[in-house]
Amino acid sequence: MASLYSYVVIIALALLGSLATPPLNIISLAHHNYHVALFVFGDSIFDPGNNNYINTTTYSQANFPPYGESFFKYPTGRFSDGRLIPDFIAEFAELPLIPAYFQTEQLGLINGVNFASAGAGSLVETFSGFVINLKTQVEYFKNVAKELKGKLGDNESNKLLSSAVYMLSIGSNDYFNPFTKDSTIFHSYTHHQYVDMVIRNLTNVIKEIYKEGGRKFVIFSVIPLGCTPSTRALNIQQKNTSGCFKELQDLAKIHNKALLKHLTILDNTLHGFKYSYFDFFTAITNIIHHPSRYGFKEAKTACCGSGPYRGIPSCGGKREPLKEYELCKDVKDYLFFDHAHLTEKSSHHFATLLWNGDPNLTRSYTVKSLFQQV
């Protein structure tokens, strides 16, 4: 049986990417009109394929089958069998698919840009040197804002940036990071102190976007980190028992409570600031506890992978040394597609809840209402 360390390393490697210098973007202004653009920041839950364009490993890429086969019929770099939550939000807003940052030279910037990258964290130190962290993503966004001003002029670019919606899902990797080999972070900080650093970096980034003109934000809580197929597999290896990984669950709960507190502070201090908070933790937990209620048959085991709960990131057989993997018969039965990422069906489910503003899962504005406010 593989050692505990090997499980941790394999899970961690699956989330990694690396830094790259972005190309100069070219904007097509044809048929430009004022609509509400969508700018996306985050990790592998939102990554539309940015990691296809950087020097990285197969553990931080999903550019091989069976990824993408349900909708695109080919792998796009999305960690799913099909579309992701931002893809559906764009569809609901009558926008095309929002391009990855490294695709904007061909596809332009007018509808928005997706900066997300698998492995990204809020902290610069999270998988340092192997990911496009949140701070770097925002630097890329500033480049985009500068280009928009250069091409559209100050008035038009300001209108586009102020009317746009900014969607962020970040933090999960910051809590996976302390469980890797070289991390001694919890020797120096309590859990609450560590969460405070993560939240402080996130709120600073929101303020940076605000300075560039952003006013409408969609902020996701972190998921139930201890209840993914990968962390369930890790829990079996460590404790020889099934169930969720408690320490990661506790960190997720502390993070989400602190995030809500700081969003309230931002709401009270930043003029014109509007936000929709999505309780991603509870939304996923609801399906895990009652899958049939939401149209699923399996909410603990992944569709694609190997080992307990198919939680080892071997999906596709391209990740050394994991060449063997299992694939479910009907992906529509599953909440998770691979060790830690959603199926297209579940992404559509969550995007619908977010768009319409389920009162038990969203706070303040619905995403639909944010797009309606130009």
C-alpha cells in the first residue's frame, strides 16, 4: 500500500502549475457595445485551460481525455468532463465562453477574461514557483485594464470595467499546501492566524480590482475540503477509517466564517461595492448528504480516478506513475468528475443556484441582478 506521504504528494501535485510571462494581448473592437463583461479569478475549479499555455506538469493539466468529452468532445484544459461554473454564468448572461488569459490574443477582451489557473492560491507562498497565484492573476488583470484604456479610451473602458462582474473562487490550495512535505506552516501559526493571512490577501486583491474600477463581485466560499474523493482517500490512509478529513473541514469552516465577516467590512467601507456571496461549502455538502434529492446517484466517489473513492488523481492515465484508472459508466450520476473537481452536471446545478440567488446559499445580490445593473 502506498505511504501517507505518497498520497499527500500525489494530491498536491495534481493541483500544481507554473508561472509564465503573458503574451501581448490584441483587442478586436469590431461590433463593440456596452454589455456586462465577466472577469474570473481562481484555481482549478475555474481554470478554462490557462495551464495549457505554461510550462507545467500533467498533474496541473487536464488537456487529455476523458476530460472535456461530455460537451466539447475534446479536452480543453478544464478539470471536468465539460463546462465549468463560469461557463454557465456566461451563458446565462448571454456572453460567449470567457477566454483564458492566454487565449485573448486571438479572442479579445471585450467580453471579459478568465485568469484562473490550477493550483492557484491566495498566498504567494502556496506552491510557490509552480502556480499563477492570485496576486499574479490580478497583475495580469491590470495589464488588461491598461490595454482596454489604450484601445477604448478612458470613458469607454471605465464604463466596461465598472459594469463588469468579477468572480473569484480561491483559497482551497492554501489549505492543502500545509499538508505537503516541506510545509511547517502550522508550526508557526494557529489555524486562525493562517486563515487570517489567506483572507487578508484575498481582500487586498478585491481592493486592487476595486481601484481599477471593479464594483460588482461574486465571491465563493471554499468547498468542503475534507470531503473530496482525494481527501477521503487520504483519511483512509492516515486513520484507516472512511469519512471526511476533519482538519481540512475545520479550516474550511474557519475560512468561510472569516470571509463573510470581511465581505461585510468591505461592503461598509467601499463606496458602490456590491457582492454576491455563494456558500459553496453548504451547496456541495447538501448533495453529499442527499444526492438523490438533487438528481445524483453518487456524491462521494469520483467518476474518474483510482484507489479509495477513485480519489487518486490518475484520471486519463497521463500522470506519472499513475497509468491505470477507472471511469464510471454514466458521468451524469456523479457530483465529482475526478479526485477534486466537479462534473459538468453539478457545475450547471451550482451555477443555476448562484444565478437565481438561492436564499439559503447566497447573500446580498443575485448574480443575475449584478449583470442587469449596467
